[in-house]
Amino acid sequence: MRSVMFGIWALALCLSAHADEWYRGNLHMHSLWSDGNAFPEDAVGWYRDHGYQFVTLSDHQMLQLDTNAWVEVGSKKLNRAQADRYLAGHPASVEHRKEGAREFLRLKTIWELKKMFDQPETFLMVPGQELNQEICGLQVHMNAINVSDTMPFRYGDTASETFQRNDTAIRAWGEEREVPTLVIVNHPAWPYFDILPEVLIGLPQVRFVELCNTDGGNSYSAHRSWYSLEKFWDIVNAFRIEDGYDPVFGMASDDTHNYTDPKGGARPGEGWICVRAARLEPSALVQAMYRGDFYASTGVALEGVAFDASTGTLKVKASREAGATYLIRFTTTKSGFDRATESFDDPAKEKKPARTGIRYSDMIGKTAKSVEGTEGSYTLEPDDLYVRATVTSSKKAVNRVSNEPEFDTAWTQPYGWRAWQARNPVKARLELKK
């Protein structure tokens, strides 16, 4: 059977000239199907009512398929007040039953939810789930996107082997059904630098990572030698691109668990992606994401992101918000960067786990140009491996938690890496043989 991934790339080339619609979405959120505090209708409804065009309700370890899933009123999961709000808000669609003094409410499946919410070119639910377990004391979490079956967790002896086995199984599931899927590595820094750059450097088939999970950052004060998540991203991409592999693309998500407490953590509406796709349909969104035709944001909207391959120029334009000023920072890494590393010990302290970290060169992820204002551009130099843009607003994040940027921010994906690899085919081939 032909590879569905080949089909994705081939079709992506045909669609690129017409992929002119931006769709805003969140691919990481939870409901009462797992550990969210809202019924799935209310969780999805929040995003629809706040201007999103697509979501994935990524509950833990399952797709929402069971037609006989009930939650007991008065249980630890669902108190009486929550149940009463749900009953009042959905009088025509609630299913409840009683067993003596006990009362239960049924959870709607993904297919029932899609029937309720999907509207052509207006709103779309993309099926998916979060797969997660602890491997060797590390939290290994990933989202499987655009799957219509529950994906069982595949264990490995290490975090790397676990990601590889799950990614391989999800790809195989999609290829067998000719359905494009993708896997996202979730919150690599949670709870404390659990997933290191070398994991993604060594897994070039994994193409997406959460650069900003607004619920899943460090849970502890970081040792001074650790890197930021932007630095993490640049480390992975510098090594991968120079070695002839595709980069990993950066995501932002809410990882929503809390829909009721505006001052609590894990709230909706704080991290998202905007995908430029030909249409609001799962395959088109996935294809656009494999092209890297999307950006991540915690509050800044981009009117335009354009890369001219003939000149190597990346142009970015932000939408101006009243009263805000903007700084556009272009980041790159030069070929031939210092690949030497140095390990350091970060000992356990109270609840903070012990870690062995790795220091990487300051040559990785350097600011090549900064521009004040809503528009800026950068033209690649011959030794640039890639360029990406970070757009920061003067508007402070609302109810910020420690793992969010202090100010509203947007990140483009890296550009220009294909051109560098095309100019350096011998080096890329030699590196791939190592």
C-alpha cells in the first residue's frame, strides 16, 4: 500500500497556492471523560463560542466511543452544583438515570458531539486522544490527532523508545486507512524537564512538540543551567536540520482541565495554533501542519506569514491591538555551530526530582534581527540553517502562570531549512550515515 505520508506531501504541494484561510484551533483539552471539570458539550462549546474553528477533545487514554459511559452525581468527579448547571443548560439533550437514591448522567460520544457541533467552514471537531504513562520516572505524554479508534499505549524501555513505538503504531493505523494522522509530544518540560532535546534529536519522524503548553510547564524552580523551551526548540532543530532531517514544528495549547474557575490554572483560551489550510477539514488541517503552514500563539494574531524561497526572505505582519506595541525577533542558528555539550547535575530538592541536564552551545538559537512594529522581514544568510520569528506584544498575559510568556506572544515555524539542505547535500548525506 502506498504511504499516506507521501500522499500528504504530494497533495500539500498542490494545495499550497490555495491555502489562504487561517483557522484557529486547540488540539489539547480534557472533559469529564477523563480529568476535565466540564461535560464535553460545555468544553467544546466554550471554544466554539469564543471564535475557534477547530478543537480536539484529547481525553486521556481513550477516544470518546463508549455509548454507555455515565458519571455519578455527587461523586468526587461531579458535584451536585455541576450537575444542576448541566441539566439547566442542556434540557433537551441530557440523558440521566436513577438507581435508588443515586443519579447518573451520560457522557456523549465523539460522534454525537460532532453531530452537535460540526458546521462546514465554521467549526470542526477533530478526533484525538492523549496517550500517557510514566516511563523510568519520566512523564511521557503525546496526542494522537485525527484517529477514530482508541490508540493503546505502547511501552518502551526509555522515553525515546516509547515515543517511537507509539508514533510508529499511529502512523501505521493511518496508512492502513489512508487517513493522515499526526503525533504531538506534549509538555516536554513538565513536571521538571522530563523530555530532553536529545530525545527529539534522535526521533526525526516525530514532527510536532508543544512549545507552549499553558498548563504544562515546569512545576519547580529551575536550576540556572537549564534552557528555555524556545532554546529547547532551537537545539532540536539545529541538530536535526544540519544532519539532513526535517525540523520539529512548535505548538501552543491550553491543555484545558478547568472551565469554571477563571483564576485557576489549566484555563481555556490561553494557547492555540492558527493553521492556514485550503478548507476546514481534518485532512487539510493535518496536511497544512506537516507543511509547517501554521503559527502558535498565546495572544498575538498574525495577519501574514510569508516565506519567499527564491530570496530566502521571511516576512511577518502582526494584527495591531489597540494600545499595544510589538517587537519581532528573528532567530537562527548558523551551520557549523559548536555541537559540544556538557552535562550537569541537578539534585533532588524536596519534591523536585533529580535530573542530569545537558548544556548546549550559546551559538544555537541566536537573535539575528529585531524589529519594532507590526511588520518585519529577514533574509537568510548562506550559513543560516533556518529562520523563525517570535512576535511579542506589550500586552501582559492575563492571569499568567509561570509556564506562559509574560507578554502575549506568537511564534512562526522555522523556514529556509530545505534550501540550506539543498545547497549542502554532501554534508547532509554524510551526517545521515553516522
